[in-house]
Amino acid sequence: MNKHTRNADKGRYGYTAGICKYLGVCILIICMSVLMGCAKQEEANVPDRFADVSETEVSDENEAMSEIEAVPESETVPEAAPSETGDPSGDSDKQDAGQDTAESETAAGQEETLPDSEGDDGNTGEKQQRILFIGDSRTIDMFADSDDEMEGVDAGSNITVYAKHGYGLAYMRDVINEYGKDNFDVLVTWMGANDNGDFYGYDDCYEDVLASGAKIIVCTVGPTDDSKLNGSDRDYYYDGNIRKFNASLVKWAGKKGVRVIDLYKYISESGSVIVDPVDGIHYLPRPTKELWDHIVSEITSDPD
């Protein structure tokens, strides 16, 4: 092949290659344009779809807000009314507190109404006073016929009895001191028959008891029958001595505001309690329960 032929071939091949290259570029440009157009269309469609939803939701919310704003203040939901026990938010706590308070008040009320366990009166619920009763042989006769002494006998009605045959002031003082002034609220005595009409010393002993805060009730000495007295008893127990002692006792009691149970008068006027004809000093029938019942009724009827 000659030189001119080779040059002509090169010219044809070069032209063909240029055309192919141009066509390739054009195709590439067209494809890219198509792809870009599709992408833009897709982007344009997506916001439209979401815009429809958003516009619907926004429209509903705006409508709801308009309805709320249209409701007048007077028609707004009222606040919860407070309960009887206080603020609703604290109902549970305050109800519990109220229950605790009510239980405490009930307990307190029960404590106030319950009677004391010792020495209570079952009918009134009030505490009975502790009574110490001291006497001589005539006191013993109210309970028994032959005993010589009663020492701390429980006689009922919250009364403790001490009594000894033939004794007087010294015995009474000893009993009070040994028993203890703090252990009784009321002292009741039927003493003086064995003191030969002498009240001296009784006043001091009684005033010591009053100073301790206790109350006193005294019984006048009962009568004797002079015609029945025997031997030396005539000088010691004659009725004049009894009346002398009683006069001093009543006078002192009047000054001190002390209550007196007049057994002298009661026995003198009684048709059922009589002086023992054997000695003219003691009483029949023994035991002289009628006298004790009378004394107890007088003690318990004491307005003080």
C-alpha cells in the first residue's frame, strides 16, 4: 500500500471516530438530563403529599383552638370543690388525721369516764373515800359478842375498823400513827367512854388529823344506866361523865366544822337498842347491828 492510500484510510477512521465520540457525548447528556428531570419531579411530588397531611392536621388544630377560645370563662371547667375535711389534694391525709383525732378524743373520753380501779362506787363512777373507824368495846359489840379486839377489819363500804376493849385516847392515837394519815380520807371515831369524862388531848389529836387534810366525823358516847352500874364502875362510867365528855366533844366539833353523829340521843330514844342490865354499860342485842347500820347510813349521807 502506497503512502497516499494509508493517509486516506487514516482520514476516514479519524472522521468516524470523531462522530462516534460526539454521539456518545450527546447520549450521555440526554440521559443525565432525563435523570435530573425525574429527580426534580420526585422532589416536587413529595412535599405535595406531606403538605396535604400537614394542612389537614393544622386545620383541625386551628378549629379546636377556636372552639376553646370561644368558650366563655364562666363555662370553663370549675375547680374541684373542697371536701369537708379540706383541700382535695390532701383529702386522704386529712381524713387519716381526722380519724386519728377522733380515735384520740374517743380514747380520752373513755379514760375520763372510766372509774378508778380501787375504791370505786359502781353506781356513780366516783372514787369512794377511805374511811378509818376507831372505837372501844361498844364498837366490838356491833360486830361480835365476845371479841376483845378488832384490828384492821374490813367492814364494807370502804371502812376499816380498829377497836379494843377498855381503851381510850392513847389507843386511838397509836392506831392513827401506825395506820398512817396518808392511808385514809375520813376518820370516824366512837371514843370517850373509858376516859372518865375527860376530853383533854382528844382535841390535839383530832386537829393533827385535820392538818393532814383528812376529814373527821365523831360519834357522841352512848348513855349508861347508873342503876345497873357495879362497884367501881359507878364512879367511872356514871352517865354524868358521859354527858360531860359529849359536851366538850360537841363544842370542839362546832368550832372546827366537824360533823357529829349523836349516838347518845339515838340510843336513848331507841326502843330496840337497850342498855345491858348486867353491867349498865354495853348494849343489847349483841351484835348491835342496828347501831352499825345507823352509823354507816350517817357516814354515807355526809354531804361533804
